[in-house]
Amino acid sequence: MAFSNDFKTLWFTIVLICIKPIFAFAQPTSTDKMMKKAEKLAQKYIIVDGHVDLPYRLKVTNFRLQKEYLGIPYQTDAGDFDYVRSKKGGLDAPFMSIYIPSSLQETGGAKELADSLINMVEYIAKEQNKLFQIAYSAKDLRKIKKAGKIALPMGMENGAPIENDLNLIPYFKKRGISYITLTHAKDNKICDSSYDTTRTWNGLSPYGYKVLDKMIENGIMIDISHVSDSTYFQTLRYVKVPVIASHSSCRKFTPGFERNMSDEMIRLMKSNGGVIMVNFGSSFLDSEVGRYNDSMRTELSELITNSGFDNKSAEVENIKLEFAKKHPKLYSDVNMVANHIDHIVQLAGIEHVGFGSDYDGVGDSLPVGLKDVSDFPNLIYVLLQRGYSAKDIKKICGENLLNVWSRISK
């Protein structure tokens, strides 16, 4: 049967009208496209995380179970970090935190613990050498990325293991320590802590200045996370090299929280040439979340006290469970992390910000959308939404930190 050309045209138009919704439904949305781009950039660019507390988490787990080096992190449901999730998220270089509790400054044993945790990272890299490799420099890190492995640089959280011996600084450098956080939750022999109200030195101690000199001499990055404001300003006035904040956020969103950085401190990082690596913990991101959760803990504590039951009893456990159902914990979200990045960029510029998650270190307080190391594409997606270019994202993901590390390394 023959059809006229006009009829054919009409029929074709009707068919297109009918099937267009089907094709439209099948087409990826702009959101899908942007997420795919975020995932692609996460795999393409080097992602450096300034602070992951895996070694100490494993140490605590091993101690409880009386095991040695349990849970070498290929794939696990425990914690926030493992190889499989890192690969999925594009994380290339999590700085392994050699965390030293402040109590060891009083009791002793800080150096011994530091050596033990470094031994653990070396063991992981040796036992799973097709997956992991220790990075001793920015140059090492780039080579490890090209080889398809995850780099394990190390940073010492708390300078307590240096004790009174400056020669321990080159010792730890040889062991792979690439940055030292000057203190942690208490004042130590080097400087004052943001969490401690004692103000032992009103900033740096006389010994602390010598520590800074020796760190610079040996090419170890100076980490000013955890230090008091006076320590921060004295450090930046004294040194002629860029410093880092391995896991700190903006005080603008957490007024009164000295652990985070004020606008003045952030601006000074620009003139110093340093990098602020944003902490993902909800209490670091949003004071409203912190206040709510604090009030809920107080209410629960009063409820338990008034119940008259023993803290370890089954009745108290039931009270906790019921309370949790009625009062779910609040979390910040990935958008708030982006707000902190925005703020640092506005004050200091795109070259002075990075990621310092504090994974495995902030417990059950990670924001929605960034619950473990597989979630970095979610943050990149938000940054793309806000107009950051691929070039900007490359800097934030890792190049900013690598540039500082390259300038410091010997």
C-alpha cells in the first residue's frame, strides 16, 4: 500500500511525539551528569586527606582483643577507612595519624607509642604492598598514585614523643613522619593547646621555638591544628615557611570554639602560604548541631540519674535505647563542609584549602554525605554545583597540600 509524502511526514511526527517522553526519561539528568563528572574527577586528581586516625583505632581494637595488627584495612565494616572504600572514593593519600594521647605527656611512653604506630603502618604497607605504600615525600606520593596504589604518608598528632631531645626530630623524619601537630588536648613542652585553659606558656615555650627550627631544618611540616591562638600567631610570626592545619575548620560557623580557626587566622594563612584542611566532624562544622547534641546528652544523663538504676544495668541500657529512638542524634551535612571551603576561599584564596576529614577520629559525628572515605565524590559534586572549576577542585583535592609539602621537604 502506498502513502503520500504528506501522510508519511504526519505519521513520523506523531511517532516522535509519542516516544519523546520515553527518550526524555532515559536521558541522564543534569544532576546525573554532574555526579558522574564528580566521580571522574575524584579518580583523575590526587585526593589527599590530611588526617585519618586508622593506626590508633586499630591499636585500640587490637588491645581489646589481645591481637596484633588485627584488621589490616583491605575491606571492613569497621571504622571509616579501608582500601576498597578509598578506591571507590578516589582517596589516594590518607595521612596516617600517629596519634599520641595527652595523658602520655604525664605518664611517659609517648615515644614508644609513636614507634608502635609507625611500625603498624610499615606492617600494613609491607603485608599488602600491592595495595599500599608509605610516602615519604610529595614526589613519592605522585609515583604511588601512578602505580595505582594508595599512599600512606604519616603525620604525628602531638609533639610529645619528641620529649626533651631535639635529635628525635630527625629520627622521626627518617621513620616517615612528614608533619608534626605541635600539641593535642593539653599544653605540652612545646606549646599551649586550644583545649587547655591553663595557658602554661602563653603560646610557644622557649623549647618550642627550638622544635620549630629543628622541624624546618629537617623538612617536616608544622601543623597548627589543636594549638591555642597565641601559639598560632607566635608560630606564624616566627617561621619563614608555610604551615598547615591538618584537620581544622572555620570558627565563623562555631563561635567560641578555639579549636577552629578565626577569620584573622585564615587571612594570615594566605600571607604565610599555608593550607587549611577542613575537618568533617559535625561539631567542627556547625555549633547548632553541637549544642543540640550536648543538651540531649545532659537530658539523658539526668534521666539515668533519676531512674535510680546502676549505670551498667540492663534497665539503663533500655533507657538509652528508648531515648535514642525519641531523640535521634543530629549531624551536619556535606553542604556545610562546602560552606567552610567557601569561607576559606573567600578569605585566603583557592590555594589555601584542602581536606582533613579526621576519619576514624571523630566517632559517630560525621556529616550526612561524608560518612566514610568512599564519599569524597559527594563533596566534589557540591563544589561543582557551586561553580568551582575542575582546576579549582584539583587544587583543593590535593595540589595545595602537595605544593606546601614540596616546599618544605629536604
